Amino acid sequence: MTLPEQRPLRVFIVAGEESGDALGGPLMRALADRLQGRVTFRGVGGTRMQAAGLVSLFPMDDLTAIGFGEVIGKLPTIVRRLRETVAAILADPPDLLMLVDAPDFTHRVAARVRRRLPDLAIVKYVAPTVWAWRPGRARAMRGTIDRVLALLPFEPEVMRRLGGPPTTYVGHPLLGALDTLRPDGDEQALRDGEPPVLLVLPGSRRREIERLGADFGAAVGLVAAARPVRPVLPTLPRLEGLIRAATASWPVAPEIVTGEEAKHAAFRRARAALAASGTVTLELALAGVPMVAAYKVSAWEAVIARRVLKGFSVILPNIVLGRPVVPEFLQEACTPAALAAALEPLLAGGPAREAQIAGFAELDRLMSTGGVAAEFVAADAVLATVSGRGVIGTS
């Protein structure tokens, strides 16, 4: 059947953290555009989703917890919010349940709702990292999720191989920021000029900064002792005080900039970067900035990680490309001398730098969505899934 001409598509959408809210807001707008406004939203989300028309069932922050200790402390609240979310869906069943990231919470919502509403279309936006750890999650999703929307191009094949739900690559939201990440002619001249700008990105969490800050500072000092360099450290406004304290003892003081506009300007001018492992490495690759990546966790976390993590790399550009283009230094391998030695040829130019730039061009091809913004590719995949469930026509 199709929707009556005057009835909108009813979507219940759930995000449990900032990254999900950043994806959910644009997706909501894209769905509204594709359906010419004939869509309503209920659910849970943050400021971006609320700006797109969502009245959140409860504050999204109730679901956000980082680290084992914080999760344990918030567990009673999270369990209560899980029950409330499921109850709200069952009390007034939507046409579509859209679950954005936050797998530990959203997969439980999906399982409970599927038992009571077996015909409801359920879509998950962001594939869980089954390619890195806990691959059994893919098969476990098969009975509760109708379609997964993936941000990385290799994820549909991984999900298929592991017995997961049908999965569609929709593109990474960073693809929509390429114009702000890549230099124009004048900025390219600054990127090629002297002294080179060296981006220093020790992470966005307190523990990351504490574990990597001293090594990053010492590495920058070694690089600066060998050649003139201009270190620039973009950070979030809320972290500026922490960053200034962490860098106060560095042998070379970095220029600290805050806010997205200043960060993007620094990316467009940078010759190379020293970065903590994370999404920022993909951002740097798409910006065309050769980099050295590093990461450290506690000793007990490292023991667990070595047992459960799969694959040859933890760096996103390497994983997408399927080979180690970006050098990575983890745990005891992360030393100032090793970082500085890997940075120097990226600043000076030559085969190491050219190999990364060539790899980043290949990354562009692999991640391309043909110029269509990720949220619209995602919206089309959502509507195709809903149509397959007989809720809405394809025209």
C-alpha cells in the first residue's frame, strides 16, 4: 500500500550521542526534502535534530557516557530511558524506526521493538565496527534491522561476509566539507611555503591529551630543532584551557586556534600533521594533508585491545585503502624520536609524502558518492527500505 495523499510518513528517530545528532539532523532535512514536507518526527536527539523539527522525548545527554566508569554510573538512567523509548514506540507505532549510531543502546531498542512490532521498518544509520571487533554483532542484527546505512565503502561487503543485514554505503558526512578542507590557489602557496605549518592534533578527550600531549610536544621540539616549522594546534573552545596547560612545557609553543572555521583554515594551509587516531585522520586525508598517526591507552586497555581488535591498522584511511599508507605508532612505539623521524620526510617532500598524497587521491575515488550529499543518499536508501515494507510508494 501507499501512504494516503494527506498523511505524512511517521518516523521515530533515536540518536544517543553528539556524532549521531550530527548525522540525524541532516538526514531529517533530507527526508523532508524528498517527501516535500510530508514527514513527521518523534524520538530522541540533540540540538541539531531538534533544529530540524524533533521534540526530544528526553535529553539526549542521558544516553551519553564515555568510559567504563561513566557507563556504570549512568546505567540506571540508561535502562530507564531504554524502557521509555520502547514504550513510546509501542504506544504509537510509526511507519519507520530510524536508529542513529549509539549501537549499545539502539540495538537493544531494535530487538525489543521487533518482538512486538515484527512488520515495522527498522533502519540503522552507521554500521557498527564489526570489522574491528566483535564481528558476531553483524549476524545478531540480521533479525532486528532491515537495512544498515554505512559511512565507509568497504562496510557493505564486510556485513555481507559476516551474515549481517543488507547494508548500503551512503557516504561519509566529511565528503560534504571538502570545499572547507581543501586549499584554493593562495592557500596552496601557503601550504608549499616556508616555514611549513605542522598541525598537531592530540585528541579531543582529556585522557587522549594527557597520554599523547608530552610525546607530541617533544616530537615537535625535535622537528623544530632540525628545521624551521610553525606548529598549529586546533582544538575545541571547551578544551582550550586544558590544551594551554598541557602545552605550557612544550619546547616549542604551538599556535592554538579554536572553532571550526579556524580549524578548517589550518587544515587548508598545513604541510603535514601529527594526529591522534580517530576520525580526524580521515579528515586530514580528505584534506590532502600527509600525516603521522599515534595512540596510547592504559596498559590494561592495551591488553584487551590486542586480544579483541582485528585487522592490520587502526587508522581509518589505511583501513579504507586496505594498506598502510599512513604510518602509525601505538603504545610503546609512540615515542618522540619515532614520531619526529616519520614527520620529517613529510615536511621535506619526497617519496614518503608523495605516497600518501597518491593514496589520498585513491581514497577520494573509493569514497565518492557521485557528488550527492551523504544525507540525500541516506534518505533515498531509507525511503527504498520503507517502500519495500509496503508503507510508501516509490513514486
